[in-house]
Amino acid sequence: MASIKQMQITFDCANPERVARFWCEVLGYVVPPPPEGFASWDDFNHSLPTEQQGSAFACIDPSGVGPRLYFQRVPEGKVAKNRVHIDVRAGIGLVGDERLATLEAECARLVALGATCVQVLRADGYNESCIAMQDIEGNEFCLD
């Protein structure tokens, strides 16, 4: 039997810390402690060569259950649809109007953080309602 591996989800972005802090708010994640020997992430960042400063950031699930999220600066902007996206499971176990109301309330909270609501997909008899969204740099995700 194969052993279970930990995983990390990596985002390419222009401003790693800004996008990481957005996802901390979305998911209830936290910024991990700075590396040993540094009092803060700012201290660590200033210790790097100028061209590497601000080039990466991460956030973690404080319960240790969810994957680590890693954000790396890349020179190019987003140009096409994500091939992989995150589903934020805000409506687990809910159906119909109750599910849609819960998803719409979460959507409003995330829009206030800088997300964009792309499309509300209403239940169709086969799929339950979900909301397609984009984070602060245009990466697609769904409220499910």
C-alpha cells in the first residue's frame, strides 16, 4: 500500500503576500511563524537579495488538516482559465434555497475582501447551486 503524501497548492501571482492574506481570510488559514532566527517575516524578507524580496509567501491551516498554500511571484499575468481550481465548500449538506442563501452570503463576504462574483449557477435538478468566483488576481474558484 502506498503511503499518504502531504500536498501543497501553489499559486502563480504578482503579489504573493497580498494573495496569501486574501486566502487566509477566505479559508480561516494563518501565516506560519517566520524561519528560525527571524522575529518577523519582514525581517526575513529584508535579509534576502533585493530581487527575491516579496517573491513568495505561504499560509497554513491552523488545524493542520488542510493543505499548505504557497504563493510565488511570476513575471507574466494570468492569461487563460485555470486548469485546476479550489472549491470553497461553504454549503456542505445544504440544498435548495438554504444552500443558495448560504453561498450568496459567503459570496458577499468574499466580494468585500476583493473577490469577484463571476456567475451564480442555480440548482438544475442534477447539480446543486454553486457560485463561480475569482480571487483578487483573477484566479478562478467556486463556492460549493
